[in-house]
Amino acid sequence: MARIIHHKKNNTTRWIIGGLIFALFLAITSIFLILYPFASRVKEAYFKGEYPILFNGNQMGNALIDGKTLYVPLKFMKENIDSQLFYDEKSKSVIITTKDKVIQMPAESLTYFVNQKPVKLQISPILSKEGQVFIALDSILPFYPIQYEKLKESGAIWIQRNGDSFRSGSIASGDENPEKLRLRVKPEWQSPYTAETKKHETVYIEDEKKDFYFVRKENGIGGYIRKEFVKPSQQVKIVVNRQQEKIHKPALKAPIQLTWEAVYSRNPDFESIPPMPGINVVSPTWFSLTGADGTIKNLASLEYSKRAKKKGYHVWPFSNGFDPELTHDALKDYETRQKIIVQLLHFTQMYQLEGINFDIENVNPEDWRLVTQLMREATPYLHEAGQTVSMDITFAAENSNWSTFYERKKLAQIADYLIVMAYDEHWGKTSGSGSVASLPWVESNLKNLLAEVPNERLILGVPLFARLWKEVIQEDGSTEITTKAFSMEKVKEWLAEHSLTPVYNPDSGQNYAEYYSPDEKATYRIWIEDGTSLSKRANLVNTYKLAGIASWSRYFADQSAWTALQLNPKKEISKK
């Protein structure tokens, strides 16, 4: 009988080994599937809506095309190009201001106005749709350093600013898996893609993150692609030139040394005014806002102006208004602002002026934009008329009708000069007795202000008056405080009357005197403005290289004031 041999053990071993190999294969495959970054095949739309606006690397809303005219939202322009664009509700107009132009663009009109001169158009520069205001992009290009291109395929409107830059490049490979050449929403393979690229295609490199570039196709669609698939090329810089007319204003010897002339009813006889050595600008208080319709009260004198100019002074009368409600009503509409400006322009010619000094005070904080807008609209007209534009401001203070509404940084870019009224540190019962403007207080606030206003545009306003404080202790222990302003001459008379010799007070940087009246049971205190304090203020102007000094007011001065306020000479000012 033949012998039968069984191989059961060997077969079992083979199955075990085969099973282990298969299990290992499954494990390796699973790990590979989990860890290997397979590219996403999900596509996302890059732009949303029709005619997307591409700006600064992002979609910023959508444009509107009416016929062949391209319109962009006014909101986009305000948020990205010109925050000072102004929409006037009453006239339904967009107001654009540049350094030499004021442009009014009424809605649904074929005419717009540049410095009040009509310009005819074939299309309306302003449209309203679904409660949104749109502005024709071509109509405003002359006033802004921007350009645009309507991109093929996507229909995107690519708006570029002067100075924008990016790097050009091209896709370096076309032999790879097409998925690797897709532009991704995020710098990773698993992110959805927005578009595909092909070999040698031109792209613009805008950013980079880790191993990815963010690139943009010529149709405006962008996304991330690995750096190895992009060949960078040259840097591209956008250059958009918009020429502005040169501004011609009267030459003025620097530094500016201005004094205000307080005119409340009648002008002084200029021939009777003593010499004011160093002074080169006089600023009489001739004009004041009196009507909500923009009417300006006029106290000007051609005779005063002629005599001042004959003696070598420039005349910059100022326009003031200290009623917050009246100011709001007069400045809230383009029409009344224009009326104010037209009157001032007329006065500059009538009285042979070289400048206008705006003194706008006591304004509701919420009306800050109206004040800035008046200056933006007035300055181009006054510059066109050859006038120097200055504006009075205060040091910063919180929640104050006398301070909060000033946009100091913006105003410094509009007016030729800002004059800071560096006084009234102590002014009445609320503030308590003290210096009108102690030197430490002035210098500390001046340093803060210079963070917003360039020194070459800032003029330091100083007081020529002092306050005599009277303090009387009441029966209940409280102190009754009253005060009155004294001229420099009046201070001398009061000191002589009471046989007082002032002493230097280092805390204020001024001479100080006090007197107790037994009859009145009152203490009198005075921090004095004299040659000592005024020369220290002049030193601040020289130290911080300011544009000049201004004094309130000529009436309070004695002859020693002009000597003390002398400044270091500088080159002639001729703004052109």
C-alpha cells in the first residue's frame, strides 16, 4: 500500500505569512491615504456678483454699468480712496475737494461744477439705485491718483492706486498634475481651488506664505500655488500722475509774527497805532457769521488795510462764529457753505487782502465733519485767489465744545497754517485761580500737538493779557472767585497802585504777585505776562522750529511785548 504524505502544516504557514503581508499592505495604504495631502477637487467662485471691484487684493463690493458708463459705489470711494468725500443731502450732490479744486456733482444731472464753473457731460456723474449712491468712475479720475481696468473673462473692475506694487511672474511648469497648478483658497493642497493655470501663463505675485505664493491671473482671479511652480520676474510699480495747479500766494518774510486786532464796532485809526517791531501780519476781527443762511457781518475797512500794507504788514482778517446752533445750521448744507466762501472771496478783493484767518469756536462735537468740510471747500477757492489760509485751534481736551470738534491732523493738511490758541489754562470760577498759560502747560500740550501737526505749519498763539483773580472766603468756608482781564499796561498800574514787586514763580515760568485787601477780606492774585514770560514763549517757537507766533491781542500789548516776541530769522516764505 502506497504511503500518503500530508502537507497541512506547510499550507497553514503560507496562509499566515500571506495574511500578515496583506495586513501590512493595508496598514501602509491606510497610513498613506491618511497622511498624503491629496489635492481638493472642489472649486469655489472667487468673485461674487456682477462687475466685482478688485482693490488692494480683495473684492470691495460691485460696480454698476449703465449703458457704457461704469459707476462705483460712493461708499467704496469713501472707505478706500477719499474719506472726506461729502454727500450733501439738500442738493443731492457729491462734493469732492482737492488742494486746488472744489467739485460739485449733482445727481441725475449732465453738468458738474469745478470751482463753481460748469462742466458739461454726456452722462450723469451720479446715480442712485436701491438706496445706494453710485459715482461715474471716469468723471472723477482727473481728481484722484487712481486708474482702473475692466478685466476680460471675469468682468472685474481692477482699481489701482499710485504707488501700488507687485511682482510679475509666470507659471514655470506645465507637465505636472493639473491639480498642482490650480490656485487654492488657502496655502494648502486640501483647500478648494478658484482657477487653473497653464505653463508660461503670466501671473502677478502679491504675497507668500510658507511654501506658497499668492498669485493673481490676468483676469483678476487669485489664489495660492506652490512656489516651485512659479517663476518670479520683475517688480511692477503703478504710477498715476495727476497734475495740480501751482498755488501762488504773497511772499512773506519768515517767521510769521501775527497779532490779532480786536474790532467790535469801529476800526482803530491805524496811524495812531504805535510801531510793532517784528510783526508782519495783522489780523483784524472783521468778519463774523450772523445768519443760518451763511450771512457774514462785515466790519472791514479798506483804509485800515491800505495803511497796514503801506507799513509792510500783510492783512489776514478773520472770520468767527461762536454759536454752536448757528454754526450747525450754516455749515450743514453745501449751498450755505458756498455762500460763506463767496462772501469771503468778495471781501479779499474788496479790501485788498493777503489771507483769511478762520476762527471757528464753540461747536457741538458731533459737527466736527462740517467744520473740516468748510475748510476743504474754502481753501481751494482762497488759494486760487492768491490768499493764505490759516485756522485757529485749541489744545486737545475731552468732551469740549471748544476742542473736541477740531480734526487737527486733517486740518493741518488743508490749511497753510494752524494757530494754536495756547491760553485759557485758567479762565474762571470753574478752573480756579491760576495762570492764563503757564509755560509747563504750554510746552507739554505743544509736544502732544506736534504729533499731529507738522511744526512748519504750526503757529503758537500767546496771550498779551493777564487775569487778576479775586478770592473771598465765604461764611460757609467756600471761596468766591471772580476774575477780570488786564492789559500789560493795566497790570503795571495795578502793581504800582499797591506798591507790589512781582517775584518769579518757577512753577508757571512767570512773574507773580498777590495782595490782600483787609477792607474786602479778599486776596488778589496775578500771574503776569511781561517780557519774562513772552520771551520764554518766543524761545519755544525757536526750540520747536514752529512757523511763527501770534498774539491776542494788539490792544493788550505795551511796547516791551514786541521786543520780547522777536523770533530767530528764517528764509522768506513763498508758498507756491
